[in-house]
Amino acid sequence: MSKYLNYPNFGLLILRIFLGICVLYHGLFKLKFGIEPVASLLINAKIPSFLSYFVYLGEILAPIMIIFGIYTRFASIMLIATSCTILYVAYMDKLFAVTNFGGLVPEIIYLYLGASLCLLFCGGGKFSIKND
């Protein structure tokens, strides 16, 4: 059975596409409706609000690079930095808080972080435009 399911490059492609699309939707939402909520989160965390513009790198540029396999490792570093920033400014007091349904409150951020770490260590795979 394992010989039929041994396609790591195809698995990396699927990971890149799904991770990239999920994060890209967050970025497109911010592009359409603005980044003021992000700026206010940064201000509350005593981080300069002008850094909120980096959300466009982490949630628009990085996912596009990940989807197409363009310098995937570098793009995953951008996404790791974005995920860690989100954990710090939005979920610092709830890092291990549990929802009413049994999941972690910031579990989607943990999933983005884990998938990005996988891409950092494995790269984009054979089906990439520009291998790193």
C-alpha cells in the first residue's frame, strides 16, 4: 500500500496550495477592509503601528510565493514571523486556552505555524517554480 502513497513532492504541493489559500484569504480581507484592527492590536502590545503594513508581506506576498513554490523557505519564514506576531499580539493571554468545543483558541495559528515549519525544513518540493 505504501508504494502507492509515496509521493512526498505531491504532498508538499498539496500543503503549499492549501496553506497558501487559507492565509491569502486573510490577507485579501485586510486588503479590502483595511488594517486598522491590526494596527490597534500592535498599539495595544506597545509595537509601532506602522509595522502593521508588514501584514501584507505575511498574508499576501508570502502565501502567493508558497502556492507557486517561489523561494518557499524564505516565504515560510515570513509566515512563521507573521504567525508568531499574531500569537504575541492577539493570543498571548490565551496561548493554551480551550474553546467550548475542546480546541485551542489560537489553533488555526498553530496550524499555520506548523505547516510553515514543515515547508521551512522540507522546501517546496519538485513542483515549484523556483526551488530554494
